[in-house]
Amino acid sequence: MSNIQEIFVGELRLGMYVSKLDRDWLDTPFLMQGFYIEDPADVDIVAEYCQKVWIDVDRQKNLSSHSSNVGTAKSAPPLSNDAYTSSVEDEHKRVKTSFHRARSLTRTLLDDIRLGGALNTEAAKNTVDDCVKSVLRHPDALLWMSKVRESSEYTAEHSLNVCILAIVFGRHLGMDEQELQKVGLCGLLHDIGKMRVPAEVLEKPGPLTDKEMKIMKAHTVHGRNILLSSASLFNGCVDVAYSHHERLDGLGYPRKLKSNSISRYSRIIAICDAYDAMTADRCYSPAISSTDALKIIYKEKGTQFDEDMSIKFIKAIGIFPVGSVVELNSGEAGLVIEANMQRRHLPRVILLTDEKKGPREKQKIVNLSLVESGELPKEFLIKRVCPDGSFGITLREYEKQGLVLKR
């Protein structure tokens, strides 16, 4: 007979086998009904759902030589938000090919699921690993590439973009590399259940009927089931696929979870998901500017989105995100190529139009921080952020022309 013991979540240690929870398994992301604690992050997820658990002492494994309590173990020191090991120009050159490869792999992953195949978890992890390494070198290059969109590839683009946003946000939150891998994987796979939604519903240009909305909302359940049957995925991915449309006020779906019942990873992905969706042209809604999207996230903090996470996300993205079309007080317009961590309102910008919005013959990169030192006039301050395509400036067309960033 198994040796089952009841313990508080704070007493969990690496290698313990959780055989029972203090609530229904179906109300948690731990739908396997029995799992090992293999990482400190597993304890965090359990703690967000339970106060007590039951462990099978006879099935405990020696996964760590650490004897300290995992529930109170200190996380790795936060990564410095401005300690980049690569310039944005160098990283842009390096990441361009790998980004397109990642987008292609993401499309293949989703197509395999759509056609009834299994998830290639190794390919998914490798894609996320490439993104993590690039973000650690310099996040602005990959953020730039994530804004280069193809109108016919929304679902694949969105999945990869949410992965990138989640990693960038996670870096801002001080996550270590292992945590960045996990949150990135959650972002990449959060909408995988949409591959089970009929195309006529998924791609419908107008409002959905009640029946169609029910079909669309079922993608969270499909996502949970797909990931449950996939090997070598940590439980957080299952939870996020199932719960990224839950709201703090309990008005989300599919379970109408409230507040602390929603895991940390799900709260992170919910914000990244909404931000990328709002700033992209969709079949039923045109893109809005990053500024307007961040205003909506701020407005919905504490109701739809986690309040603390919303504020931190806005700080992570900044008021002038990389890849944004901006208009200066001078009337000139261009694209933000690099954020300024110390002076968020003074990024580096490629000017692509003249004062009358006519195209410039030659690109000009200006560092707006020089306004502060008096080396540039105040006319070079940014007046507003505009949606992609404004003034004839489209990030995709800019990349297509083969123009590159120069120091």
C-alpha cells in the first residue's frame, strides 16, 4: 500500500510525487492526476491553485541535492534590463534569417496539428530557445522583426509574436533563462487549439454568431487536450492554453476563473496576446497603434488583466515601441529602431519622410537623446505613434526593399 502524506504546498520539494490535490483536478492545469515536482516553478503553479496536497512518499525521486524548502527557494538574480551583449544593428543582421526560420517552423507546427498530426515539441522548444538567446543579446531586434507581418499568416505570426513578447516581458520581470524558455513556450503554444476551429469561423471577416462564438471559445479546450497528449511539455503550457482568456473579474472563459485562480503564466500571456492582437490587422478588425493598445490594457487593469502585470508590461514595451511608425514635431515620420532604457521618450529613429510627408531619398537615423543635450532641436521630439502603414510607411515593405540598419 502506498505511503500517502498530506502536506502544505510550502513543504513541497523537488522529486516529490503529488498524487492528490485539495480541489478537483479539472479545476487546475494538472489534469494528469499525478505528477512529479521537477522544477521550483512547478511549486509556484501548485501554490496558485492549492493550499494542501497529498504526496506518495514511495514514489519520490532524488532530483536535487538541495535540502532547502523549494517553496521558499530564492530565484536567480534578475537580469539587467539594459545589459545587452550585442548592438541592435548586429543583432538585427544575426536574427533576420533565424526569425524567418522560426516563423516557418511555427507555421509547420500549426499545420501538423491542423492535419491531425502530433505536436513536434522539440521543434517548438528549439524555436523558443533561439528567441530567448536573441532577446538576451538585445531584445529590440526581435521585437522589430515581430512587427513585420504577412496578412495571410495571422495565426502563425501571432503565436510567434506572443512568444517573443512573453520572453521580452519575462526579461523585464527578471526571469532567468530557464523561466524565459517556459514562458516563451507558453506563448508559442497558447493558441494551438485554434487549429481545431473550422476556417470559416476562424477567418470570418464579420461578427460571429452565438453558435460561432461558442465554437471559437472552444479553442481553449482543444488547446488543453492537444497539449495534454504531447510529450515533454511542462504543466504551465497546458494551463495557459486553457486559461489565457480568463479574466480577473471572473467574466472570462472557459471556466470563469477569478483573481488568484489564474496562474502567473496565464496572466502574462493574456496581456501579450491582447497587445499583439490589437496592434495587428485581423480579418474582422484593423490594427490600432501601440499607444492605443497600451491605453486599453491600462484601462482594463484589475478587471480583464492583472493590475501589477499591466503596469509592468507597459513599462517593458515603452511608449515608443521598436518598429512603431512615429511622427515628429517637425512633420517628418519614420520608424523606431531602438528603445532608450534611460529616456524612454527619446529612442533612435529612422526618418523615412520629409516635413511634408514625401519620401526621403536617403534614410537618416537620428538619436533623439541628442535633443536633451541640445545637439538636436526640439522639433525632433516625437509627436505621436501611428498604426503601421501611416504616411505610406509599412515595416514589411521597408524590410522587403532590403534596407538595413546602419550605425
